[in-house]
Amino acid sequence: MATPEQRRTLVTEIPGPRSVKLHEQRSAAFAAGFGVTLPVFVAEAGGGIIVDVDGNHLIDLASGIAVTSVGASHPEVVAAVQTQVERFTHTCFMVTEYEAAVDVATTLNRLTPGDHEKRTGLFTTGAEAVENAIKIARTYTGRQAVVVLSHAYHGRTLLTMTMTAKNVPYKEGFGPFAPEVYRVPSPYAYRWTGDASNVAGEAFDQLVDVISTQIGAHNVAAIIAEPIQGEGGFIVPPEGYLPKVAAYARENGIVFIADEIQAGLGRTGRMFAVDHEGVVPDLITTAKALAGGMPLSAVTGRAEIMDAVAPGGLGGTYAANPVACAAAKAALEVIERDDLPAKARRIEEIARPRLEALVGPSSPVGEVRGRGAMLAMEFVERGTTIPAPDAARKVAAYANSHGVLTLTCGTYGNVIRLLPPLVIGEDLLSDALDVLEAGVASL
């Protein structure tokens, strides 16, 4: 199938009549707990375009939540999947072995930060990767406590849901939660109530204080942080914070885990978001962009830590699925060969100045932040820092109705995030920004 025409085209209202009818069927068949951002049904997608069943061409600023960095139907990923499916779809890597899984692990060992000896484990979902990283850290250290940040998002399983900060919709009604998870303040500069010139230092001091007084450093197995907090609102830690945390962890025998599930593999303009400050985590988790849309996740880290778990302690029926590994081999090759981190930097060069022009004392846009192709606008009551989730929802709805798929996020629900495919055309990106600017003006 050819890549869809890379042009925004609306032939019906959004959603169109066929999507409306299908959504009615979905509502009757699917559990209500599965929400939806935009109730359109997709017929095909590729590059920076999604084509719905009514024939509308929508600009994709979501990438399936940072998944389709190489596009939703990159021909090399498609060909790799087709070839593998014809050979076999499954044997279970814990039963019999296959080369694609080893190739993916070898590539991740090479790409992830640090020149130490590494090992990789392959799983299915991002939450599964995070949960296994915690299992590995607890086994290696013989400790139990896990330290996480406020505004964090780590997944929807019992442990990762506990580690996630936001209650609604991720935790409400799902308790009791997992034990031995402790939360420290996030260095959220825009909302920091202390010394604005020393957010990194004050946030680090608070982390140390919580660990020292409430837990005991000798009881902490892991400190885990998103180098850019995703669902929390694309919060970029101030310079110096992550290096301080990583050094503290190392000094106290604590495993430092970078959750790069959303930010990793080129999204922020470097291969990994921690690369911006030269941080070398003990363990790093990847997923989303790893396999070009197929379900695959990974934990990669220091060999002595990864090998602390005895054979049989890690795995899963679908862990390192051969079809997903074939897709990942192709996606990783595209990311490296076509230098998609550079494409992410170019996306930021185009988008950031236009987004920052929307910020002002009388504007509902309080701040623009992010790195590379991971950018966000935080909406506030004009002239204040009071969160304005209604404004964010209205602008997102305006964009969606005009053929630009956007996502909201943030602990307060007041952030619009931009996650375009890294292969999006510049004309298409500019068109999408035109629509976003009009959406803000419509307020």
C-alpha cells in the first residue's frame, strides 16, 4: 500500500458519518473504561497523515502516543513484519530462540548510554519493562524501596500504577496499591514555589531529605525518573538535576533507572533524553518507538545488575515476540540511518518559535517547553499560573475538528502535547501549526 497523500483534507465533519456509526458499535462492544481522544476510525496511516474511514486526511501530531516515530506504515518495517509472519509468528523466546531478538538486544546494548558491558531483556509493554526494571533492581540490591517523582507516569499495572502520580483516571478506585513506593517532589520549574533560580538544587535537596528521613538510603533499591515527564505535562528537569540524582544513587548503592519509554529513541533530538546532560543510567527502559508500532519493550543496563536475576526469573509468553523483533530491527535501522534525532531537532526549530510567540501576560498559553519533537503548551488563566484545562480542551477540540490530531496531558489536564512522527514533512507540520495558532486565537 502506498503512503497516503501527505496533505490535510476534510471531506466531512470530524468525526464523519461512518466513524460515528462505528463508534456506536464500539460503545456497545467495548468496555467503557477504554477512553478515546478523537472518535474517528482509521483506514490507513503513514508519514504524518491518518486517513479515516470517511476519507478525511488528518495531520498526526500524536504518533499513537510517541510510537510511530518512523511513521505508521514505514515500508521497511512493513516488509520486515511480512517476511517474519510468513516464517513464524511465535515460538516463545523462553522455549526456543531466534536471531531477531538477539539482534535487537545487541543494538540496544550499543545505542544506550555508557560504554560498560550491558545486557537487555525484551518484553511487551512499557509498564512491563518498568516493572521488570524494578524486579531486577530489587534482586540486585536486596532492597525493596522505590523512589519516584511527583507528576510521574510509569504505567497501569499494580506496581506501575502505584508509581504513577496522577489519580484520575489512572488510579481512582483501583487500590490498595503496591507497598514500598515513595514519592519526592518533581523539579517542575514553571510551578516551583521556592527559589526559581535554584530549582534543580532545591528539588535534589528535597529528594535527599525524603530518602534520609522517611526511608533510609540503605533501604532504597531504585530511583526511577522520566528524563522528560510525559503524562505529567512534558516537564523538562532543570539542568543539573538528573546528574545530581544519578551521582547520589551511585554513591549510595541505589540503581538509577531512566524511564525513556516516551522520550527515547530520537524523540528529543538525541538518541535518549538523558544524553542531553551526559547522564548514564544503570538501567534504561524503552518501548513506544522501539518497534514501529508493534508491541515491544526493553530493559537495558549494566551486565552485573541485569544478570542478578536467575534464569526463569524474567520473561513472559509474548516477551521478545519474533514479529515485533523483526519490526524493531527495521525501525532501529531507520532511526539510525536516516538520523531521526536530527529530524526531531528540525521539528523543534520550526515549531518552538511559533509556539513561544503565543506566550504572553494576556495569553492563555503560560509556557512552552520540551525538546525536539516532544513539545508542549501549558494553558493557564490569563495573567496567572492557575491551570486552565478547559482552554486546553477547547484548543485540542478545535484542532481535532479542523483535521489536526492532538493530545492533552498534564497532572492538571491543561497541557497540549505535540508528538509528530519524526518523518513528518515540513509543509505538513507548518499547516498543523497554523491550525493550532488559530485554535489559541479562537479562545
